[in-house]
Amino acid sequence: MNARLLIAPRELAAALNADAAPLLLDVRPAHDYAAGHLAGAVHLDLWGLSLGDTDPAPLASFLNMIEHLFAIRGVTRDRAVVVYEDVSGMRAARAFWFLEYFGHPDVRVLDGGVRAWRRAGLPVSAGGQAPAESRWSGDRDDSRLATWRDVSARLGSADVTILDVRSEAEYRGEAARAARGGAIPGAVHVEWTRALTDDGRFRPPGELRALFESAGVTPDREIVTYCQGGYRAAHTYLALRLLGYPRIRNYLGSWREWGDRVDLPIETPSR
């Protein structure tokens, strides 16, 4: 398991007292940050900032905006970043995915989030932290991202697994959150929440590996994850990164885009 991508509460507490302390990004809602956060953390809520069109122009504009938001929160290439929320959830995973896409060399997720931090008896702060704006500009890695064109080109490929991480009802087309309900043709299904324990941490590597390999999600293939808007898909991206899968893409537009485009094929998997 690639433990470098996660950090436990006490390990993080020790790192915050070191000379080269990481930058903390709290990606929870503002009211949760105000009620208590890790001392020194900067607030960055990316919820609701989604993209429903992965054609080149809107994709570039969206990514430029996200990159700017990281820069004005003080992200730099030479300082480690730790992102966290209440648990090891989709908010933290999505920020992690963005930072990896932008080429940040050292980003981690606080495993178990604030809940695990509190369970470890560690303190939280109610004081705000003003970010030190940077001029950071990422070195983008397009091998980590999929557009609708990338997904369409991979339909039926023996070297690619398209992985739907939404709920069972969404996958079966019983809960439609776009113009059409259903799934991308050939997609296999593993709901994203299954990667977590009851207390909000990632499952041990053996359990994670068995979960994905039993669905045919194996490391010899390229994996394209998708959900409704790239949030849950980013969480499964992180779970697969923890297992060392070498080729993983997050379909950023996900079902919000695919289901609304009547020119793209769909299927409704049976139970």
C-alpha cells in the first residue's frame, strides 16, 4: 500500500511541529471550519465547482480557475500539502486528485479526517488563518484526467476498465441525475463508499485489493473512474493509487456530462 499518500493524526501532529511543516487545507464547509479546525489550516471549499463540458475550451477555463484557487491559498511546489475533511471522504480525495493532476509532488490526505484527529485526543482551533498567496502554477499531467472524448475512444477496449462508483440505483438507471439514467456501456460497478471503514478511514490494502479485483478492476489495465461530477470518482482514484495502480484517470465530467449528451451511448444494467 502506498502509505505516502495518507497520513495518520499523530504523524501529522509531529510533522506540524517540524521545521518544514506541511500546508494544511481544510476542504470542509465554512461553518465546520469555523467551529474548529487544525491549527494553521487554510480553508478551501471546492464543493459545487463542477464541470459539465469537457470540451477543450471549458475544460481549460475550469482548470485555470481551480489552479488559481490553490495558488491564493498558498500552495507551492516545494511545500508538502495535507488535505482533510471530517473523514477520508470525497472532498479531500477530490482536492488530492486536483493537486496530483497539477503535478504537486507531495500531497497527502489525513486518513480519518477531523474525526480521527479528535479521537486521537489532538486539539482543534477556532482561530482563522489568513493564507499567504503564492504564484504557483502546476505542471499538468493529462494522463490522470479523462474527457468525454477519452472515454468514448476507450469503449470496448480490452486494456481499459471503466469503473462506475455511483450508487447501485444510479448505475442501474433507477435514479437519474441527468437527462438520461443508466451507465456508460461496459462499465463495472463498485460503489465508492465500500473503500471505507465504518469510522471513515480507508480499508486495509488486502481488503481494498479484494474489493476491486473481484469486480475485474485489475492493475494491468487502465482504469477510468466516473460518478456524477468527478467527486466520488476522485475518491476511488485515491483508493486505487493507494494500491499502486499505475494508470488511473478521473472522468471529470462524469455522468453529469455523459448522461446529458444524447449523442453518447448508454446502457441500463440489469440486477
